[in-house]
Amino acid sequence: MKKLKKTLFCVVLPCLLLAGCFPGFRQEQEYPRKTVFTILFGQSNSDPGLEDMFTEKLIREFPNVTLEWESFDWGDYFSSEMQAKIASGEVPDIIIGKAQDVAAYQPSGFFAPFRPEEYERIQKDWLDSVTVNSEVYGLPYNAFYQGVLYNKNIFWRYGLEVPATLEDMDNVIRRLEEVGITPFAAHFRENWYAGNITMQFAINEVFARNPEWGEEFRSGLRSFSESGEYAACLRQVETLWKHTWKDAAAVNQSECAKRFANEEAAMYLTGTWSVQDLFSIRPNLMIGIFPYPNKTGDARLIFEPNLTFMKNTESPNLELAELMIASIYRDTELARTICDFTRTTPLLTGVQTDSLQRVEEDINAYKNAGKIVDATLGNRQLVWRFQAACAAQINAWLSGKIPFEDVLQFADDNRFESGAMFR
């Protein structure tokens, strides 16, 4: 993901009428006064540039509005920015984060619920991740999948099958190293990567078996040091560390994608956000995707809602926020363009795209087999700021700076930071 980035778009427009909103909104709205409207945007790797697309859409429809964007890397900066704005009471009119941010920040009281007519265009299967006490507090827009991207040519060349169990994965690793191929592409220069892959393991090893593990952890019934489930996930992170490039601690995401695209590794545990970079480097790259195996062989491919719109209930521009969000969500052509640009799956009904064409066959196979799991299953249990803090400790352990036991103890010592901050 990119480093901290702030972007400001200021647009002052002449008066015009907004027409054709969602059912439930008046057909015409006038905003004769000049309005400064603020948007906080937590970006994934594939998202820089979307401000321009949304702005171009909105400036055609809303009069006298100045749009002020603050855009930050979601993995490194968004959490601290949200906490600071909530603490100061200066929450923007609209927040664009991830679905998991609803669970993390809705207890602050700053998020306004959406009415049914506002989310009727969203595929119903994915509203659970943004629902609190039967109220919907975020509107998912698109989604990634997380798992192991693999080079199909390398697998075919050496007769390798997609692994279903940890034993299968060990055999694949061993065979690749026998023929001189690095098993995994990895980029441990960024702490967020260790946090992301740890949660990928935990979703299939911990939360799929016990969806309340995080609550039990906070109550003292579970621990990283003694329960064993999470320790096993950290050992899987160690497996990647041992079977990737020797300089992985210095490799960033961009370099990692370049090396994987150039067949310097056979597998890449990541999300489909990497597809955008991979195909820009090597358009004809033949890849597939599978879930990293768990010990029982029933791992599921991870689905993660990405862009999620939330509105500030304290905003003096709340009605305008609702109209802007409605304008974005009714525009199917915009959704198609954004999903093609970001290589994501649209979550709006009636929107079709081939943005994930190379891995779509694999994704559909897991869908049809009922082997898809929402990332929010784990991310609602252990919020990102906790995962990120633990990831820094994981990287320190992998690089030999602290012992393994210190990572576990750090998590236990900070257990009360693992849930929603404002409850």
C-alpha cells in the first residue's frame, strides 16, 4: 500500500438541480448556498485515483459545493485518523473505509444508520458485515478476495496440485524448493502485510470454528499465550518467512508484485487488490487463486467488502451526504468503471464486470461449493488497530529482535484494545 497521502479537491459549481434519486428521496433538491463538504477516504492499494472519478460524478449534479478530500492509506493511517477525528468531534460528512470499520467505530455514536431504500441496490448477502443491532451503518460498494494467488504455468510445469491441507502445502513447498523455485512471494517491509496474512490464517483456523473467540479473548477465557489457536496462525506466518526471498524484510508490495509477475516465486498470499499491479506488469500472466489450507482441509476463500460508505450523524450536511451517496450508488456505469479500474467485484445488483476474469473461474468454483467466508468474521472480533500493533511485533520476532513468546504476551497485555474503541 502507498504511504500517507493527502489529496484536496475543491470544486465550486453554479446552481443546478439534482434529479432521479433513490426511491424515498425527493426528485429535486436545490442547494443555493455554498457548501463545504468533507470526505475521509481510507484507500487500499488499488484505490488512488478514485477521488477523481467520484468528484467528476458529483460535480455534475450538486451546486455550489466544495469537496474537500483527505485520503490516507487504510492499512497504515486510516485507523489513527479516525480515532483522532472522533476524539476531537471533527468527523467528516462522509467516511469511506471498509466494512469492518462499522464494527470498530459505530459505537462512537457518530455513524448514522441507513434506511432500507438507501441500501436496496446492494446485494443482501453482504449487509451482515455492516449491520449492528439490526441497523445498517455502512454501504459496501465493491469487494476483494483473499487467498493464495498462484502461477498456473509453474504448477503445470512441475505437476503440482492446488493444496487442500497443510500437509499438501508442505509437499508443494518441498517440491518447489527441490527444483530451485521460491515458494512464496512476500513483502514484510510493511507491517500491515504480516497483520493481513495472520488474519487470513485466523479466519480459517480460529474464527471459522469459534466466531466468538475475540469476545472470549477480551473476557480472559482465551489468550494468545495459552490457548494455542492463534499461536498456530503465527507459526504459519513463520512458514512464509522461511520459504520466501532472503531479503523479504526489505521488499515492499510493489517490488513483490513485480517479482511474482516475473515468475520469481510460485505463490503469493495476498488479496485480489494485487491483480491490478500484476497485470500492469505482465498482462498475460496466468494465475489462479485458492484459500491457504488449514489443518482440517476445509479452508474457505476469503471475501472482503472494500469501499464502504458511512455518514456522520452529527453532520450539518447529513441530507446532502445521503443524496451524494444515493447518486453514486444508482450509477451502474460508474460502478462498472470503478470495479474494472480497481480489479474488484461489484456489490451493486445489476452490475456485471470481468475485472477478475483470470481468477473468476476459481472464485466461482469456491462460491458454488459454499466455500466463501466474509473477512469481517475475524475483523469484527479483532479490530485493525490491534492487528496492526501485533503485526509490528510479529515482524520484530521474524527478524530476530524479540522472542516468539513476547509476541503472544504483547497481544495478551493489549487484549482490551482488540475491540471497538468507543463502547
